[in-house]
Amino acid sequence: GGNGVGAPQTPTPTATTAPPPSASPRALPDSGLIEPGRYWLNPVGIRDQTTAPRIALTVPAGWTAREGSFVDKNYDTTDAGAGPALVAWQMSGTFVDPCTNHVLVEPTPGPGIDALVDALAHQPGTRAGPPTAVTVDGYSGKFVEVTVTADITKCGGTDGFWIWASPDGDHRYVQGTNEMERIYVLDVEGRRFTFNARIPARTTPADRAELETIIA
């Protein structure tokens, strides 16, 4: 959303091959199916990307690149897409009501971790799990899983539920009711860095397992 990013029986996950994490990352293509390998994700949501931290991740077969900033599998920009995605999206705040009032909550959270995580976890039309301490590549922070409980068809269109704001003035909208966003907020050498995993309600166990492997 904003930039176009907008369980049945358990199938048996299929094995995929990818180089070890020590492989040198490549630039993520702008679009299309990508070969298994290690890639850089450029962050979405900030104007100056020249000094921004990036994520390097290892992707198995069958995943797609979009806009050089996120990877997904079996994804669609509407609720028809059941596939997961992972995006290096920089977040700065939330809205008064994601569905009905797209005015920024003021004051916006400061540069730390806790205030932003708390704001993301307490939004109308959502249900959130407890903020959980996490370490990613040596950097400490927290993640929170936020699930959309509102009927987004009543939010003024397919792009009507705005779940966070970005520093560049953009926003993220969700594509489906019961869609879950697992949001990571990290301290990277004194700078706040955020990324998220999009997990629709109908994501298959096999696709979710691959997403978890990428994050791990």
C-alpha cells in the first residue's frame, strides 16, 4: 500500500537451495522472479536513501522482487493475494483511526523504540500481540504482531486502511481483513530502523515457513 506494496490443511514444504549467508549480497532487481541468492533491500519511506541502513537477506527459489525494496511470494495487491512479503519500510507514526481518520497522531513517536512500538500496537481496528524483545544481526529492538480486525471494505476503498506513516509522508495500507503485519523496530548504531513481514490470513504453512527462514 502507498507504494503498491499495499489455514487449510498443511502442505509439505519443498526444499529450496540458496547460498550461505556469507555470500556477497547483490542489488535487488526492480521487479520479477529472482534467482535464489543474497540481496540488498533498500528502505521504503525515506527521501534520502544514500545514508540509510539496508537489509541483506537470503532468498530461496520462487520469490519475486518489487521496486528494489521488498520480496514476496504468491503476492497480489488485493486480498486475493495470500502470499507473504518482507519490506524494509521505515515507519514514523500512526493515524487517529486507520479506517476513518487519516490524521497523524501528534506528537509522533521520538527516535527510540518503545514509543513507536506502543503506537503501532494500540490502533483502532487492530489486535496486537505483546511487544517482544529481539536481536537481529547483533542489533537489539522489539517486534510486535499487529492483525487487522476491522472490515476494510468499509474504509472507503481498497487502499482505505492506513496502518502506519512514513518519514517521507507516504503511508502503508493493508490489502485484507485479518492480514497480519509483524513489525520489527531496531536500534542500528543509534538510528531507528524498521522492517515488516506481511502475512495474510490465507498464507500457506509452506510459504510462511519460507518467510520465517528468510527472517531467521
